[in-house]
Amino acid sequence: MSSVIRVRTIDPRGQRFGAGLSAATVIVAVAAQAPVLALAVGAALAVSAALGTQWFVFGRPWPWVRRVLVLGAPTTVEPELGPRFAQALGASVTAVGLLLASTGAGQLGWLAIAVVGSLQVLLAVSGYCLGCRLYGLHWFLPELFDRVVLRVPPRPRVGFRSPGAG
């Protein structure tokens, strides 16, 4: 049985654009210590991670921007799995940050949220996505993400053959 899944591909420029808008929102949230803004970014990341990058609120203006600026089709596309995993990590760290901020460890919580914003700035400016690279390593968390979110059946790590089988 094959565990091949169809993977949606995305325009990486749209991901960078969405990361830029969400990074700007996180920067304002951290500067103003506005948990509602941080929660909005975390929720947007969580929805996109769970349902697909086409649901990322901060990336939704990209097709319009592309048309207005008369930008052509992307020269390369990428699978959305890495970005979705990165967004799941960002949503998780944002949630931990908000939890810390609300329980008395305020500055530590805001630091965690600022790290998410910093990684989004890095993506927006350079195109480098740390979470996407972590997904590419295929260690435990990406495999768990695939099983839970994408409903990919687990593959056995070790296969056994009968000694007489050729």
C-alpha cells in the first residue's frame, strides 16, 4: 500500500508577503504589549497550519497585490507542507508565549512571541524558513504533524523479512 498524498504547491512569494504582514502585526503586538494582536496572529497561523496555507489571513491579499503590480506567475513553486508545519510551530510558540504572559512571566512570554515575529521577518526578508527546514529533517514532530493534520498513515520504521524470502 502506498502512502502517497497529493500535495498542494504554493507561490513562495505569497508566503513571504504573508509573513511580512504577520511579522509587522507581531512587532506592533510586542511593542504595545497587546495580547489580542498576538492572539490574532497565533490563530491565523493555527488555522493555516490545520486547513492549508490558502486560509492564511495575512497571505490573502497576495493574489490582489500580484495582479496590481503585474507580477507574473512564480518561477518556482514549493509544497505547502513545510510552511504549514512552520505555521504550526509558530502558533504553538505564540500560544506558549501568551500563556506565559498571562501567568506572571510576562517578559518571557513576550520574548517567545517576539521570536515568532523575528522568524517571520527572516522569512519575509530573505526567504529562509527555519520551520520549513525543520520539517525537511523528518524527525518526530513532522511525522506526528503528517499523521494528525494530514491524516497520513504511519510507516513502519523497521521492516522484517522472513529469512527464506528472496
